[in-house]
Amino acid sequence: MAKVKKRSLRGPRPAGQSPAPVPVDLTAYEATLADLAEQLLKTEPPTSETVAAALAQIRELGQAVAPAALSWLAQKGGIQALPVLEAALMDETLAWAAVQALARVKEPAAAQLLDSVARTHANRAVVKAARKALYELRRAGVMWETPVEEAPREERPLYKVLASQIDSEGTRSIWVARRGAFGGLRVANFILNEVVGIKDCYGAERIGKVDFDRLIEDAAQDSPPFIYAEIGLPHARRLIEEARAQNKETGSQLPLDFYTWKDILGEPSPDEVEPQPVVELSPEVVSGHPEWLDQAPGLLDLPACRFWLLERELVEPYVDYYTRNVVRGLESQAEGITDLGVVQNEGIIVRRVVREVFDEKRAARMQRRLEETALLLWLTGQPEAARWAAATALALAAGTPPEEVPFLYELARRSLDLRIAEILAELKESGALDEGEEEEEKPPLILLPGDARHPQPGPVDEPRKSAGGVYLPK
């Protein structure tokens, strides 16, 4: 597509625009400014009469001083100055100065005012100044939600609402599909993350039903697989609203396409309620089966959970201690003895990892993840695993220390084992792990910085593979 050349507009400067902020000495106006601060910044919120009177005072200061006075109020009062700045935006002679002053208020509410000016103001110079101020606020880390006014769309019949499992980064996908007006489907995908909130959003105005179903089936064949289960629309709405609240809490900007596709969720009816949770996964039933909690480490062998291992940076501080203990255990096995101290040390190290990694926030996120996973496993025909997930979620909700939860213990242990395997692979690749010709039939030596060489015993069992296909020590 050929580029459209922008025409350069020249002519008289539009009203309300100033060539550049000129430094003004406000010393002579201290009394007036103090009076304005008293009126506007110490009343919450100031009345419309107070704001009108203050604007009249600002106008009386003259065109050279009024912008500096508004800027001073913004710097002095921050968010408390917004009522007078919003009123100044309605005054043609003060609008440009008000935009400049709003740029000093590093708050989402100020950004929302500027966003409205950038989209609706009639004065081109004021619009340009507002866009520039928004750019500066975004660079300063200020996030805001852009209000979108849109005509209500007719709600088409629902086809499917699907939720995926949660991946290792705490991210899942929610699909909402409605039947289109002229055949086919209108679909939207909301990508939710348990830390960020709504991470991405996209959709298609028209896609064939067969094509959409094939897309979901293909996702289940991916590596790692994305497994979907049908859920109710009220459940999907709640998940998306929870994620949206997370965006606000963390200051993460909502994806712009969210406003394009949010209407596909429709509006809940006054009497709409979520279906009752699965009785078999209720706290009353789960609490009567403590054995499910002990069996929960088996979740890590399932496609839905096997990639949940802890990030490298979380386990790195403990790897050295854990590796030395593993080496000690291998040496004992080579001598035909069982070193109980090794077993005890492993427990101490792994429990410490769980205790220090799963603080209050991370434990709460894991609890929520397990609750959702329990439902997904149940809906996909895995009732036994669903009970394990529900039991672990209930234990965390009841305040059980994380290091006493079997699933979290196994999660930390496997994460440490995987990190050791990665270190071995890195050493082999770099050539630091020397393998002599006579040792071809034996497993390689473990060589870590600062350690002597420790021969491993001959293989006792087939080694296990991690989720990433890396061999793990037994």
C-alpha cells in the first residue's frame, strides 16, 4: 500500500496554544497561589462553585502567568488538583496549559483525562499536546484503562466456551465462540496470566465451525499440549474479571484488542448464577480422604501439570547443597550402603526450598491454580487426578505450611533434579566433564566448580526423563 503523504499545516497558531512553556517567576503571586491551594487542595472534593471561582482567579493572573499557576497547582497537589485541571480543559484559553499541567500528575486518573482530550478535543494543538503528554506518562510507567464507548451488539447464540489448562508460567486460554449472523462463528481468545492479568486478546469475526474445532483439536497435539474443557459462560466471565482486576493491581496495561472483543462475553442477566461446583470435589468430601493429599505428587506425571517445575532462578541458590548431597548418596550406593544422613539432608534442603519459595502470594496463586486444574481434570475425564488437585488446594486454603504439602515437596525435588541434569548437560557441551576411554561403559563423572571428582556407581535403574526430555539422576 502506498504511503499517504501528510500535508504540512501552516497558518496562525490555534487559540489556546503557547509556543513553549516560558519560565515565570511566581514570587509576586505567592499570596494568590496560597489562597488557590487552600481552596482547591484542602477540600475533598472542591465544589463546582469553588472551582469556578478559582479559575476566575487564575484567568485574572493573565495569559503569561496562568499556565505557570496551573502547573504549580498540579505539582503541589497531584491528584487533588484534577478537578480544577479538568475544568480548565473546558476553557479554550486554558486548555493547552491544563494539558501541560496534567502531564505533571503521574496518576492513571490524569492519563484518562488526557486520553479523553486526545480523542475528542476540537483544537488540533491541544490534541497534539495531550498525545505527547500521554506518551511521557506511559514512559514514566503510568498505566490506565481507556474507556471505550461502543454500540451494544446483538448477542448471538453461544456455541462453545472453552478453558485450557494452566501452563508453567501461570497462563491459560479462554475461548468464547458465538454463532455468526451469516453462518460460521465469531470467536475471541482471552489469554490470562495469574500474575499479570489479561495478557493478550484476539479474535476472528468469521471462522468456520469445522476450522475452529480443528484448531482446538490441533492444540491438544502440540508439545506441550494445550488441553481444553468446556465451561459455562458465567465461569468464563468471572475468570476474565478476576484477571482484569489483576491488571489494575499490578499496573499492567490491558491489551487494546480487549476492548474490541469484550462484548462477546455479553451481559449477565440479573438472575444469572454460576453452576454449583462438582460435589465430589467439595471440601466436605475431600477432607474425608487424607490419602488423596499423599497421592497428589502424581499430578506431576500428567500432561496438564508436568511442566509446572520451578524456574531456574528460584532453585539456583540451593543447587550446590543439593548436588553435594546427591553425590554423597551415589558414593554410598557404590559402596553398597544406605546413608540415612543423605535422606535426611535431602528432606531438609527440599523443605527449605518449598518454605522459602512459596511465600504467601505464591502459595495463594498455587492454591487458585490447583482449584481450576481440579475442575479441568474432572471435566476431561480424570476424576482421580482431580481429587488430588482438590485435596492439595484445600490443604493450602486451610493454612497447611507449604513444606508439609506432598505435592509442593515433589515439585521442588524434581525442579532441583532437573537443574542438576541441566548443569551436567552444560558441562558435557563445554568439555569440562571429561570421559576417559576406560570409562565408556560407566556414567560420566559429576564435576562442579570447587569439587573433586566423584565417580558415580554403575547404573542401578533406568534413568528418568524430565519434562523437557533431559535425563534425571535417580
